[in-house]
Amino acid sequence: MTPPTTARGGGGPLLLGVRHHGPGSARGVRAALEAEQPAAVLVEGPAEADALVALAGDPGMRPPVALLAHAVDDPGRAAFWPMAAFSPEWVAIRWALDRGAAVRFIDLPAAHTLAASDPTWDDSEDEVSGSGRRIDPVAELAGAAGATGPEDAERWWEDVVELRGDGGPTAPFEALAEAMGALREAYGHGGHPRDLVREAHMRIQLRAARKEFGDAVAVVCGAWHVPALTRRTTVAADRALLKGLPKVKTEMTWVPWTHRRLARRSGYGAGIDSPGWYAHLFAAPDRPVERWMTKVAGLLRAEDHPVSSAHVIEAVRLAETLAALRGRPLPGLDETTDAVRAVLCEGSDVPLGLVRDRLVVGDVLGEVPADAPAVPLQRDLARRRRTLRLKPEATERDLELDLRKEMDGDRSRLLHRLRLLGVHWGEPATGRAGTGTFRETWRLRWEPEQHVQVAEAGVWGTTVEAAATARARSRAASATALGDITALAEQCLLAGLADALPAVMRALADRAALDTDVAHLAQALPALARSLRYGDVRGTGTEALAEVAAGLAERICVGLPPACAGLDTDAATAMRERIDEVHHAVGLLPGADGLTERWAGVLHRLADRDRIPGILRGRAARLLLDEGRIADGEAALLMSRALSPGAPPPDAAAWIDGFVGGASGGGLLLVHDERLLGLVDAWLTSVPAEAFTGVLPLLRRTFSAYEPGVRRTLGELVARGPGTRGPRHAAAGVPGFAATPDRERADAVLPLLHLVLGTEVMA
């Protein structure tokens, strides 16, 4: 049998060694196939994909797409084989389908790949094994040509392959195969021992194709593998390499992919730096630089940047000049980027970042036909998406929902059910202020990995609702923390899972009866209170939930004061958050008038007891003041007691942090009640010097949380002096500054200034 060749007229099958996702390689493959007209095209890819190759010709298939294989018994064990419109493999497949040629995938079956310890499509073995270090073939060839780093290697590859515009059958496949042969002789498998097994399977498939089609066979694979396919070996030797490989039962389908996931920075092993740029090079029929600059100008204009046609003309000229100065055949991405920055972006990297994100990388999302194989859960999700008009998009977008509308309510329930199943298509986001519980805001973005998440969730049911219900019941049965169960109950209400609520409520009642930790109870109550609110909005029955919530609140009121006594600093800080959450939750519980009074009594006991940490006493006093349970004079009395000379400075500072710290509007309280500000000011000026350093970090944290305007106003009030009101008491001049400078205070900084400047103090 004639050995394989890479050139026309040499006899044997045509071997086209390529780099994955390269527009120059793709054009060369297309030209070579047009010239040779093979009867069969063999493509590097999992052998199971033969059954799916016909879908690549479906009008509903639009790249970028990927072959997804996952283990039937463990859907989380999965691997992807992505292809873009400019991928040589995709070009070869479409060429063969359009001309009636046979298409076969010849790489190692996914059943073996997924059974390996690291099921990644681009091979990831030990860094050093077998014949030597792990190498990057492109970097090695570029280094031989004089490149000195990764960026130079990419630039060299662009010049030699990707920027070629001839597209003729004289593409340098022979030269590339010869170069790769030299690398294989020097480095063997190059640190990729699994390649030896993969190449054995490729040779077996190539022999089978030659028996069926003769030498009218073309092979499109990574250039690294071409020397192995031309090497003379026996069938027995190749089968021996494949003998005993682990194997799992797998399923395979096509799934949409994105340009962003093709990018190397996404973690994809065979990724490229600029998928959007490569897609442009492949699709542009002529004048790629001019067309690229026009595309960039359109993007910048859409973002309200002033860009004219004169800018575009000048940017093209600059890119061509830079290419000539740098000795490049055509302007590459570096030259076009420099020209865009200098001309279209006027030297700014801010709009350039937009160009890189939207165009150089891009957010193109592929499509697959509706009849592509999928797990039942995936099909139900696709039906629900079409019904609810929720189209998956690669770009991140916000979705505002009004829960009073039937369509929006169904959308909310679908997104909450998917989150419960671990499919994070949407995440709750902060929406418009003041819209209450009738509105939700979601941040949506579809990622290819979510197909794997759906496959994993398929073990729970064949529809989204059934799977979410089963998953909620399972989590309720296995949950041990009370907070987890209350959060699950909230999720079930948000997702509208009425069938799961009974099991969740039984688990909640059982766990609440056994849990005696007040911190756990306080952590669990807010979720129940929110659930009761959501139940009202969504029309869900919550009687059993209200009963459990009322019981938890009663137990918190009884157990909180003793639980707060003697806490250390970290525990007291965490308990302050629990108290804030419970205070808010008590106000949400229906029919909570009596409970509100009991909670106010708890806060009074916390504010009055000296054994309670200062941060909690201060917080309780503040909550009582905000609710009108104590008068301003009583709050001032509590503050004066906490800041009395006999109180340890750290405890007094903690009381201030509890009273006016955090995001509770404490700064505005001090602004509008100068009596309280005067107490704080008087205490602060009386702190002994030896204790001031210890309380300073806590005070700084407290006051740094205020808005700049609040801090400025407080400074002006302190400078004006306590007990004064309005501008009529202020000295003339700039607010916050005295009419004349205080020379004694100014001179106090001189020793430090001389120390910094390294000068001597003048007598």
C-alpha cells in the first residue's frame, strides 16, 4: 500500500496538517480539497461523532458549535470538541457534506477519553514523561525561525499561515509536515504520551478508509500528528497500544459554543487569543484591514464615540505603515490594534478595551438544530425557553420581571428551578430601587458548560419542574443545618414547587425543634420571613411556614439575651448581623404585633445589661431609637453611660461602632443630633494617649463607612464646636476653618515634617 503523502501527485492519501482554529489553515484545507476532490475526508475527532456528522449540514447548524460527550452514569465527566467557522475541521466537514463525500472521525473514541483520569480533549498528561519535556510545536518552530517569546511565536505563525491570502492548493502542508517530522524525531511524543495511543487509533482508521476508498482519502488533523500517520507500523503493533484501555458508556451530541470560550484566556487548552479577529480574516472576501477598521468604527459610533470616515482611512494607512516597518506581509492584530488605539481611540485604552472584548474576542453564540440528540431534561428546557421567549445569549444582559404578569412569573419560576438544579443560566441581581417584592432582576448569560449542568441534573427527572422537585426533596432529607433548610424552603416558594414543600416543611419543623443554638435560629428566621412575603406575592399557601416562623421568633426572644453575654469580639460582630436580620424579619411576619413588643423588650434588655458586649448594646440602642421606642434623651443617656470615663476605651469604641457604624445611616444621625455628636466628640478627646492607638482601627472602620459628604459635614460641625446650630454660629470664612490660623497647632507638625524631609530643626 502506498504510504500517505501531503502533496498531490505523490500517491497515497492526502494528509493536511493544520493548527486548530486557524483561518489560514482553513483556507488552505478548502483549496486543497477542491484541487484533490477526495472521496472520503477523515477528521481528527472522537469516533462516535460519525453518527452526528450529517447534522453539520443542517440549515439550523451555525458555528461556533462543539461536540459534547459525557459519561451516561456520570454526566459531570464530559469533554468538548469545539469548532468555529474558521476551524479547518469544520471547513473539511462542510466541504465533504456539500459534495457527497464520506466523512469519518478517526480520533480515539470518547468512551476511552472519558474513562481516563483527565478527560480533556486536548490531552493533559504529566509535564515530563517518556521522551522528554512537554513542548509547544508552534513555539519550537517559531524559535527556530528567530522568535524569542510566546508573542513572537504567535506573530510568526500569523505571518507564515494565517495571513496568507492566496488560498491556493500550494498551501505549505508539505513544509509544515516536514518541520513537524523533525520535531517528532527530536522530541518523540513531546511530553504527550497519550498521543501515541490516539495516533495508533488514527492509523487503524486510515487503513480501513483506504481499503474502502483507495487513495482518494484526505486526512485533516493537527500537524503534530502527521508524521505519526506516515510512519510505517503494523496493525498488530497499533492494536497492542489500544488493548486494555478503560472504557465507559457515553452519549454525544452537538451543542452551541461561543467565541469567548474559544479564547485561550478562558482556560481552553487549544484556545486562541483572538477568535473574533480570526473569524474576520476567514470571512472577509478582500481588503480585511479596511473591513476591520470599518467594523471597529461602527462599534465605537454605537457607543457614542466620535469616529469619522477620515479616522478609518488614517487608521488603515497607519496599520499598513506599521506592518511595513515591522517587516510583516500584511497588518496583523498587533498593527491594527496599535492603529485603532492611536487614531480611532485617540490614545485611550478605555474604548480599546471595548474593541478587544466585543470584536477581537467577541460574543458570537452558535446554534444547533432542534432535532440534535439531547437528554429529556434538555428538550423540556428548550421547550420552556421557546414558550417563555427566553433566548440563550452569550452576552450578559439584565432581565427585569414583574411578578404580577403571568409570563414574567413563569420566567422567574423557571430561572429559580434551574438554580436549584445547579444550572446557573441566570443569577439574581440588584434591580430598580423601590419596586418591592413584585419585581425581580436577573443577570442572564448562557455558557456552553451549562449543557453539562443540564445533563447532570437529568438524573432528577425528565422535566425541569419534576427534576427540581426531586432535587429539593433530596436536599431536605439530607440537610443538617437549620439555615440550609430554611433557605431551601425559600427556594421552593420562589420556584413554585408546591409538591416539594410538604417534605421541606417536615424537615424544617423537625430540625427547628431540635436546634437550640440561638445563632442558628436567628440565621434561619430571615429566610422564612422573606418566604412569607414571596408567598403573598406569588399566591402560594404559607400557613405551615408562618407557624414555624412564629415558633422560631419566640425561641429567639427567649434565648437571645443570655446567648449574647460574654461573647468575644468576632462572635459579637457576627451576632450584630444576626440581630439586624431578626429585627428586619420580625417586621415582615404577618400578625406580629405581639411579637414586635416582645422583640422590643429583648432589645431593651440588651441595651441595659453591662455584661453584653459594647457593639451589641450600641446596636440595640440604635434599633430602639429608630423604632421610636426610646426618646432622644434616653439614647443620649445610654451613650453617656457607655462613654463614661470608667468605661474601658475598647468597649466604648465598640459601643459607638454598634450605634452609628455600618450602613445604618449612623453618620446622618450624628449630623442631625449634635448632642450625640458632642458626646462622641467629648469622649474621643478624653481617651488617654496610651489607649488611643488601640481604639483607632475600630473608630476608623466605623467612620470610613460614611459617605464623603457626611464625613465632611461632621468635620465642619466638630470644628464649629458642640451645641451650635446653623451658619450663624460659624466663624467667617471657609466652613470648617477658623478665621485665623492657630500657630501652635501648625507648629506641632514641624518635627514630623523635618523627619520626612531629612532636615534639621532650626533653632
